[in-house]
Amino acid sequence: MSGVPEGRGATATSPPSLAHLLSAKRRFLVPATLFFLTYYFALPVLVGYAPELMATKVWGNVNLAYLFALSQFGMAWGLAWLYVRRARRFDALAEELVRAAEARARAAEDAGARP
């Protein structure tokens, strides 16, 4: 189902479908979530399976494990920033859907109110 009413073709001004909005969100959220989980669980896995590598001193008493742990804050903020940017597009698509639904409801009311 394309989300376009039968008998009507999609035009350049037709609103996006709900399926399109959900698909766009899924295309961002699934990879972002997988990246986050992989990055998050990489620290304990590396500390457990490669302790010599993670104990490598980088500067004074600061080792790779500390840097990796601190980098997770930057990664989380970076993902949050990317989501906020992308959410603006999602919100715009959702707003178009709401406007289209309201217009259809008004048209149905007008058609039902006429004798």
C-alpha cells in the first residue's frame, strides 16, 4: 500500500505517508542504536579480552581504557546531536501528515454537511 488514495497518483505536493515517516525514522534509529550498543559494549569486552592493550599508557597514568570510557560521553553527545538534527525532518514530515489528515477531515465534513 502506497498511502495514496486509490484513483489518485502521488504528486510533488502530496504529503508523505505514515509508512514513509516510520521508514525514515527506522533507517536512522536502527543503525544509530546498533552503533551505540557496539561502542558501549566494546569497552568491557576489550578490557576483558585485551587487558594489555587497554592498559597501554597514553599520557601519565591515563591509559586507553580511560580514554575509551571518556570518549563514550562524546559519542553519546554526538549521537544526540545527530538525532536532534534528524528529528527536525521527522517533525516536518509528521506535521505534513497532520495537515493532510485535517484537510481530509474538513473535506469530509463539508461533503457530509451539504444536502
